[in-house]
Amino acid sequence: MFSFTSIKDYHADLLHGRTTCVAAVQYFLAQIATKKHLNAFLEVYAEEALARAAQLDDSLTESGSLQGPLHGVVIGLKDVICYKDHAVTAASKILEGFTSIYNATAVERLLAAGAVIIGRQNCDEFAMGSSNENSAYGNVLNDADNDRVPGGSSGGSAVAVQAGLCMVSLGSDTGGSVRQPADFCGIVGMKPTYGRISRYGLIAYASSFDQIGIFARSVPDLAIVLEIIAGKDAYDSTASATPVESYSHLLHQVATPKRIAYFRQALEHAALDPEIAAAFRSFIKTLTDNGYEVEPIDFEYLDYVVPAYYVLTTAEASSNLSRYDGVKYGYRSNGNDVSLTQMYNKTRTEGFGKEVQRRILLGTFVLSAGYFDAYFTKAQKVRYLLVEKTKEIFSQFDAIISPTVPSPAFKFGEISDPIEMFLADIYTVFANLTGIPAISLPLFIHSNNIPFGMQVMTFQENDLCLLSLSEQMMQLASKK
């Protein structure tokens, strides 16, 4: 029977005739059907995936070699990433019935490398949420405990990897939407440097924050996928032109980063779960016992990161989501004998969920003439201070570690106050505000049997350093 451990082992099995791409796809289709109650997938491309797998098997038989570095790797896409001739709705009623007319650059590169796209995955509407309770198509359930949230906004993508419904998933991370669900689901989730992966074909939430991210069961698997989809892109002016390093081959060969910082205020924050704090302190000792220099540093801006993040991202969302008006595509209200303005109003009221409406209204407010300087301009100043502080920190340290989230996965409906939900992003939004790469590593188990992780961050364009250090930390944790 087919089983998946890593891309490397899977490819070895393919080359030695111990399995086939068709067997892999059939296995994951069966798993998706068995765990349909998790609601991780909005659509499964069963026939298409099997046909693609058969073609890849034929190619291997004829040539004796793999078609590419992702030959037969079964991947799911968050429902904000465009895949030509396939529906993409951002888990929103307002894009009901919309079909993409082109591939996202990341998808184009996956396919060129031999990947099999198995389906599109549920998420918080327009990637706005920290619990996956905001999808127009229902909640995604955490496979570790169906009464608990999987995290958001990329909850479906995280659960698909957690529950063994695909090998790898692509999500998006605007303020922690890959790292937080990775933490809640006990898997690896990375947001690369801003611009490291092209945003072309990613439905925009907040353009200066959004970044496609990757979910995997291991750091090496994540490194292979990042190596394929990263790089400059003529369709995205914000995509980094820095040459892509061979992450998968250099993972164990780069110099070991030794100087690590953590924010004193983050570990002393009142919102931090005591067990998470204790596990974090214990792992710091493990690091120091193994030759790492780990030091606390003062970070006086911690209480400003969430307000600055939500002012800026909602402002950008207000602008980006103005295009969804029911005129050219997507959902349109069926009201008769109404004016154009009334049609806009009814369409957007009926098409957008409550959380999306809340953020659009907040963004419109902070951009309004009377409040622009009081909120938006001040938030931009905070962002500038954070960038400068980041440069200062990384002039002395190789990496920063922190808890990924202040508490383990909570139960559905447990957090109803939007402000309390926003504050759950206190440790993750820093990386998006400053554009640095960050990853969540599944290192711990809470006393309630729910996994939780640790976040690692490095300076811009130091994605290889981040991956290498992360793999070392995973190895250290496995020895405990």
C-alpha cells in the first residue's frame, strides 16, 4: 500500500518501481474522501489528477528518468491562487462561478517541474481570518481535534497536509496565515522573504504584505518546493531579482547560524500560554547546550505591531476589494428596478461575509480625509521604525525566535471578540510588516494533546539560512 514520508523517498520508490504516480494520486483521493468531514477541499480534480499522473508514469517508463524535481508530487492550492480553467473564489460568495483565465506564476512553475495539482483548498474569505471560521463554504476542522480550529486563513491547506490528503500545499501569508495554521496543525509552514515568490495570480488582500507560502511535513520537502517556485517574474514588479539558491542541496552545507535573539517582551507577554512559555524556555536551554548563543533583547514596539498591521492591511484591502462590484464577473444581486449604486450596495452586502465587510469598512475609515494622518500615516511610521529596528537586530544576530502564537488551537466559537482574534496575531505580523522570511516549526505538544510550534525569522533574502537553521532545530527537537 502507498505511504508518503518525503519527496526524496517517494522519488526513490518511483525510480525503483516500488510505486507509481497513479498509485499516489489514488491514495490521496481515497484519503480526501475518507476525511471529507474536515472540509479542507472545496474542489478535487480527481480525473485530471489521475490523467496527469498516468502521463508522468508513462514518461518515466519511456525515459527512465523523472520529468522534473517535483515529478508526481501531489500538491493542493489555497483558493486564492489562480489555476487556469479552474474555479477560484477566495472562499467568497462574491466570486461564485468565477473561473481563472491564467495560471499564477507559482502554479506555472509547479506544473513545469512535474507536480500534480489535486484540488483547491478552503480558507477564510479573502484570506481574512485566524481561525478558518469565515469561509462562505463552512469551517475547516482540525484533524487533531475536530472541535478546534485549524487556524487561518490557510486552514484548508494546513489540514490537507496534516491529515495526509496531499504531500504539500501552497497557502498565502499576509500576517501569519501560513505560520499560524501550521502551528495549530503540527506541520511546517513558511512565509519566504517578501517578493521571493511572485504574487502574480494570487488574489490580493494587502499587496505590500501578501506572500505565497508553503506547507509541508518536513523542512527538506519545503525547501524543494521553494526552490522551484521562487525567483524573479516579469509579471510581478515586486518579485525579487536575487538569484534563487539551491535550497534543497545546500540545506546541510551552509555555515551554521549561531547567534539567536528572542524578544524579552514576547516571552513575558500576559497573553502567552504558560505551557508555551515553558516549552520555549526549555528549547532555549537545548539550543545553548548545543553551542548556540541565545540572548534576550528588548523590543519596545511589540504592542504596536498589531494595530499598525490592521490599519495598513485593511486600508489596502479597502482598495483591492473595490473591484468586486458585480459588474464584470462574480456574484451580482438579482434585485430588479434598482439603480447602479443600489446594485453595488446589494451585491457587496450579500456577496461579502461579515469579517470582510468589517475590514473593508475599517480600511475605508482609516483612509478617509479626516483620519488619514491620525491612523494610516502613523501606522506607516511604525512600519518604518520596525524595519529600522530589524536591521539593527540582524546586524548583531543571525536569527530571531519566538512563539508562533500566544495559545494553542482554540475551540470553534471560543473567541467571538474581533479585537481578541486580532491580538492572536501578535507574534506573526512582525515578519509581514518588515518583509523578512519566517517559519513555524512543529516542536511541541500541549498538555491538551494539541501541537504547537516555534517561529524562526532571519533577515531579508536569508531564506537559505532560515531553512538550514530550521532543519537543525528540527533535528535537535527529535533527539529530546
